[in-house]
Amino acid sequence: MIFSTLEHILTHISFSVVSIVISIHLITLLVNEIVGLYDSSEKGMIITFFCITGLLVTRWIFSSHLPFSDLYESLIFLSWGFSIFHMLPCLQNHLSTIIAPSVLFTQGFATSGLLTKIHQSTILVPALQSHWLMMHVSMMILSYAALLCGSLLSVAILVITVREVIQIVGKSNNLYFLNELFSFAEIKYINLNERNNVLQKTSFFSYRNYYKSQFIQQLDRWGYRIISLGFIFLTIGILSGAVWANEAWGSYWNWDPKETWAFITWTIFAIYLHTRKKKKLEGVNSSMVASMGFFIIWICYFGINLLGIGLHSYGSFISN
Amino acid sequence: MIPLNSSNPCLSNTHFLKVPIFDPFFKFKTFSFNTHIPSNGHHALSFRINSKLKSSQDIQKNKGNNGVSQKIILSEVSPPPLTEVDGDINGGTGNENENVPLKSKNKGSVSGLARMLSKRTLQILSNLPLAIGEMFTIAALMALGTFIDQGEAPDHYFQQYPEDRPVLGFFTWRWVLALGFDHMYSSPVFLGMLALLGASLMACTYTTQIPLVKVSRRWSFLHSAEAIRKQEFSESLPRASIQDVGTILMGAGYEVFLKGPCLYAFQGLAGRLAPIGVHIALLLIMAGGTLSAVGSFKGSVTVPQGLNFVAGDVLSPTGFLSSPTEDFNTEVHVNRFYMDYYDSGEVSQFHTDLSLLDIDGKEVMRKTISVNDPLRYGSITIYQTDWSISALQILKNNEGPYNLAMAPLQINGDKKLYGTFVPVGDINSPDVKGISMLARDLQSIVIYDTEGKFAGVRRPNSKLPININGIEIVIVDAIGSSGLDLKTDPGVPIVYAGFGALMLTTCISYLSHSQIWALQDGTTVIIGGKTNRAKMEFPEEMNHLLDKVPEIIQPSLSQQADCISG
């Protein structure tokens, strides 16, 4: 009983702290930067981090196994991973603004009424009783967290550049607006293929746009860095899962839906890493691949569980 | 940047700048410079000669430029063959290449044609957009495989994808069955794509990555200030000495090469080379997977406690390379099957105590297996995968014990239900009545009387009798049977080797390969550098390092350096 109370307190603290942090971020984005506020948001994230850590440790002690056994626990762990990645590039204040809401959303979703049924920590089914559980699940969820962060940055690039296209189109002569909308967008798209080109072009427009292009470049490079890190985790996660499967199910690869989707995710991010190799495909194209990866991770993480098929049934919404 | 081919996607452009010697490697001219060399099917040979010729030319050129051979300090590593390159040398080599095909066209022969074809194939296969397309296709096919139910009878697909209501307007069961999407992961389309991707991997490794190793192993100096300033990061330090820069870079973990006024330093070369390892590891996994698919044996069996079976009887081959070993004569005896339970009554673990007997009946191994803890004997692995209840041992009015076979009533998922029936009265009458006994696990048996009413629950081994309709029943034991999977898989060691290599090389790939050039120009040191991954951190790190470079008050040192270089 004391554990569940403690758990409740911790979830509520972390959740409310994150919401405050996000509102601070929004304020600093809208109003000019207030240093004191920004510092407090950093502290807030650290508090959240410790709260979630405490939550996980509590559950660990309470259930006497690592808290990775069901969806709720994996979500909490995911938001823990997010908070780590939030603190990682903490020098770049705008980047953390993009990551902070994801902590909130995962936390909010985990604690929402939708999942109340599975809040109670459950027993481990025989197949999960293995030392591989820790390695496999922690690596997978860390990789989800990293890849989601990275691809969110890519989504942000897409959003910003799309707005840019619209802005530029808007600035062009109003008379030709409709006529040129299509052709201009096309030309712009071709230009976008080469980011450098864009940077040169946009720097023409205004002083503000120069910062914007700098910002896009920052987003791009951080996105690449974080996705590469997530890719390592994903590789280790999938492979340790394969080794585990060879111990538990008798085959290292079963084409189980969850496995398959993890492999699809891996392939998509492998494509992302390869698009970075070619200058021509860098920038918008690679961010499109990464944004695709963003959705695929969610399919892999939730979609398959929603369908409730395959051997990875432990994380499903409906307890059978 | 330079007149580069676009056919070598994996290669970063900048390397060409520095080492144009390898230009012909990447150019993929349809005819080689040395077609008169007897063809032995080894493309690399002619290339190598080609490049050798050129490198000697270059060296001569450079000798003209630099004159005296210069000493390398600050480095104890014996350097690989030196290449000294001026920024503008590329133009010259480019022209030479233009002339090459003209000369060899006259000698075009069958071997030349074959070589051209294979080169063209390599060129196409190592094309990055193609590889990306292949990966996308494979991802899409896999996704499709999770949406279409796999391994069902054709009737299922007739109903699921009827012709009169096609999915998305065109997708009917004809597509599913014709393309083999009912067994996606072994369909020719999917396996073909995987094979194509494997071929692309090999082609890319051979044509671009391996040459890259050779390029990367050389280190090159930049002699002109403009070339250094063109780098992604560049900075000029007034009143500094290049030796100090070198020392500081060495302190930061860089390999530093210093020659006269020029400095070249690099770090994290492994990060540039590891992607080759990634590709090789992937090929290894593919090879292992193929071997697993064609050379393994699989089988599953449900054995009641106390019985035995011969391993070879259960195992059936999966492919044409499967060949049985003598381990297949081993007899497996199930000594005991039991479950562990949580306090709440749920199953925590299944255990089977197995004995392996060789052909003479001698016990060679004994082990209690459980889920996640299989038994390995020779090439055979035995897994605990399933269970059921085979029989109930009862005493009826102190007679017996009788063995009642248990029938599975519900076998979906983990919630199994087994039942049996003890007839009461006349067995031959049309509506025979009796006592029903149901069990979900080996822990407790639920007993119903002849009317179907709940009578009680008994645990096996409790010896507590239950009296139903005047019949006294004692449940002596519940006999479980163990579901075992048997497997031999010759591909596992290869696949595991691939796994290990893949994990390691992906991690190493995260390292960033940074290169730094510096040039002493009077009292000023011009520093330029680039990195392939950590583009955000690199300028910061560089600024941090360069802050440490001491400012020289008396300019004598740098003048000395100038004298040496002059």
C-alpha cells in the first residue's frame, strides 16, 4: 500500500513538473528569453528525472523484478529515457523545447485512465524470466526514446521548412500568388533538396531567416547524432532479443509481428543514415525518412500491441 | 567540388581532393587502361597497375614541387606510403583519365566486354539510391506480411480478399496467392529482394568501402592556405607555432603528423572504417540465416511424464542441406514434468527433467530444462515450449489406481482447460452419467457430480477422498505432459558471430572521424578541419583546444620553422 501511495505521489509530481516546464518553455519561446525562468525549467526537468527514477526504483523493489514487464512500466521507462535525452543536449535550449512535451505525453498517457487496469505490477510469465529481459527491453525502450527524440527534431525541420516555403510564397507578388503557387513550390522543393542552397537563399531574405537556417542546421545535426545513438541501441536491442528468442522460443528469428516491425524500424533508420551519406539527399529528404520512422516506431510500440498478435503479447491493452 | 563521378555514393567527396591517385578506381571507365594485360578475371589487378603508374607520375610531380625529402616529427608510427597532393592536382589526373578509354577502345575484346559488363553490374548494384529503394521495398513487404495473415489455407484468402470487393481497388486473393504473400517471409519476391540487397551490400563494400580503407590509411598534407580555409571549420591563429598545435592535438588524442610547416592530424579513423564491418556483419548474418533455412532440423513433441522418444523420430529436415548426425539416435526420457506457481496460483515456470540415453541405453546427460533454459546435447537443442495434462490417476472406492485420460477442452493461449469423466452406473446405457473432473493446471482438480453440480476441489497427492453419489474418489496424481521443441541449427554460430560483429561495429561507427590540417604561414598558423559525424561538437572542441595554444612573444621560433620548410 505504501508503495502504491509513493508511486502516486511520484507520478503526480513528475507530471505536474513537466507541465510547468513546458509552459515555461512556451513562455520563453513567445516572450523574449528570461534567464531566470529558463534556469528553473532546467531544474524542473532534473526534478522530473529524479521523480521518474524514483518511481521506477519503487516499482522494482515492490515487484522484485525489473519494471519492464508491461506497457505501463515500459511507458514510464520511455519517459525516463526522454528526460535523459532532454538533459543531454541541454545547452541547446530550443531543442529541449521539442523534447520536453514528449515526456509529458508519454507520462500523461501512461497515467491516464486508459491504462488503469494494468497499473498493478503483474507477475512475470515464464518466458520473461530471463536475464535477457533487462538487456533487451531496456535497450529497446532507450532506442525508442532516442529515435523518437531524433525523429521529432526531423519533424520539426520539416515543419519549419514548410512554413518557410509558405512564407516565401507569401512574400512573392500577390498577383501571381495563385498562378505561381505550384510552380514556385516545385522550384523551392528542388532547392530544398540541397540544404546549403536553402541556407544561402534564405539568408537573403532577412536577418531572422539567417538564424532560422542556423537553427535548422542545428536541428539537423543533433537529429542525426541522436538517431545514430538510437540506432546503436536498437541494433543491440534487436540482436539481444534474437539471442533471447533462441533461448526461449527455439529460433533467433520468428517473423513475429513485433520483431518484424522492429526490423522495419531498423531498416527505415538505416535508410536515414544512408541518405545522410549523400549530400543531395541530405536535409529535407532525410528528415522525411526520419519522420516516417517516427510513425513506424509508434506502430512498432503500440500498433502491434493493439492488434494483440504474436508472441510479444505481454504489452497489450486488454489483459487476456 | 571537383569533376567527380556520382556513381560512388558511399564515398565522401573530400577524399578525392586529397588522394586523386585513386581516381581511376572510382571512375568506372568502361575500359581499363591496361586491357592488354591477360585477363584473369581479377579486376583489381589492372586497377592497381593503373594507379601505380599514376602514383609514380604524381610522385615525380611532387618531387619537382617539393625537392628535398622532409622529415616527419611528432610521430612514431611508420607511415603508409606518402601521398602529397596539391589542391589543384585533380585537374591533371582528370584529363589523363579522359584519354584512357580512347587508347584502349582499339583493343576492345571479349574479355574487355565481360569485364565491362561485370563492372557495369557492380556499378549499378553499388548505387546508393538503388540500395535505398531495396531497403524501402523490403520494409514495405515486411509490413505487408504483418497485415496479411500468414500461413492460412487458400480458402481463408478467398474470404479475406474477395474478387468482388478488392482491397484498395485492386488487391485480391489472386495477388496474395500469385506473389506468395500468404507466406511472405519465404516468398520468392521477398527472398529475391533480400538477395538483391545482399548483392548490393557486397558491391558497395567492394567498390567503394574497401578502396576507402586504402584512401583513409594514407594521410595527406594540405600545402595551401586556401585549401585549409575551405574546410568546414577553419581558424587562423596569429603568433602561434605549429609544434604547439601538434602537441596539443596529440594531448587530445589525435594522431599527429608534422612535416615542415604542414600538419595533419586525425582521430577516430575506426569510425570511418566500421561501416565496412557493419556490412560484412550483415552479410554474415544473411549467410547464417540462409544456412539455418536450408540446413536445420525441427520438430516438436508432447511427451507424457515417464515416457520417452528418439530424437531423430521427431526431427524433420527443413532444407536440402539438412543431414542427420549420430546424435539423432539419442533417446530422450521425460523423468518428470512439473510447474512452479506464484502464491496467487499462477504458473511461474515449467520444468522438465530429461535424461538422454545413447543407443546402448546408457544415460549420457541429465538436465532439468525450463523456459529460457534449454538443453544442448551435441547438435541438438531441446526447448521447453508447451505443456498439457495427459492423465489423472484416481482411486475409485479404493480400487485402482485408474488412469483417466484428460481431454483438452480449451487450449487457446495460456488459459488451458482439461477434463475427464468417470462413468457411473451402466456404461452401455444411451445417456450415461458420471462424475466430471476439470483441471486448469496440475495444482487443483475441480469435481462435478452426476447432475453437473459443483462438488468440490481436490489437490493431487492430498489423499483427501471426496464422496459423490456414494462413490468415494481419491485423486492420486495428475500426470502432465511436456511440450518440447527439438532443433538442430548449423547456422547459429555464424549468425551469432554476425550479431557480435554487428553490435561492435555499429557502436564503433558512432565515433566521428575528424581530420585537421594546419599550415604555418609566417607567424600565423592556419588550421582547418572537418569531421564526418559530430558536426556540432567539433567546432566547440576545436575552439576549446585552440584556446590552449600559447601565444609566442618572440617570433624566432616560427622563423626557424620557416627556414626549415624553405
